[in-house]
Amino acid sequence: MAIEVGAEAPDFELKDNHGRTVRLSDFFADPATSRNVVLFFYPFAFTGVCTGELRELRDNLDRFVNDETQLLAVSNDSIHTLRVFAEQEGLEFPLLSDFWKHGEVSRAYGVFDEDKGCAVRGTFVIDRSGTVRWSVVNALPDARDLDDCLKALAAL
């Protein structure tokens, strides 16, 4: 079961598609530079629905990555797979690898499908204090409506 709105977002440290360490808490550490975070879990790179969703994020990137907001996309792929995927699709936002320990962060957010071995489509809007303010979890075959996420960001 996904973590609830109003809960403190579980902190994590993951490698991105360039091998850099990304810590969720870094986005909230300094009140002068803190940003809201859109945490976007997806099953796997190079799959139909996931590729479509990430292309839509890419095509609307200025709405998800700016002075107010940072987009972090998380899958259970290796950093090497994510690097090739980002290059192929022109994705210029962090793709985080929840590969090892396999699904640890996805589990912390309650969006890991144990039977399939991957994250389901969970999206969390986290405010500058690290509190989950909005979430949606879709089944593996069901793409998300990014407008709902943008409405949640606008409400912060």
C-alpha cells in the first residue's frame, strides 16, 4: 500500500543515469533553495507505456523542472540501462536506479510489485518540507494523466 498523503516522504539515496548520487533530502535541506519534488516511479525503461509517459514529461519539462520543482523518475533498471534510455529518448532529468538493493525505495513508498519484480506507476508530489501532498498509483498497463500532477503542484 502506497504511503499516504500527509506522511513524511521516506528519504533515499540512489544513483542517477550518470552515476551521480541523488538524495531526496537534499531538495529540502536549505529553505532558501528548497524545491517541491515530483517522484515518478515507473516499471522499466524501453517499454511502451513507460516510454510514452517519460516522453510526455520530456516534452513538458519546464513544468516539472524549474526553480520551484524537481522531477525525479525512478525505476528498477540499472544505471547503465537508464543512461542508454535517457540518451536515446533525449531525457534531461534524473532517472534514478532502484536496482540495488532491488526495489528498496519502491518498497518504502509502497509501489513495488513483488510478483512482477518492479515498481508500479506511482507518482508522489512532495512539498518543500518533505511531506507528501498528493499521490496517485496506477496499475502497470495504465498511463498517468500528467495534468492531475500539475494541478497538485499548482495547489502548493
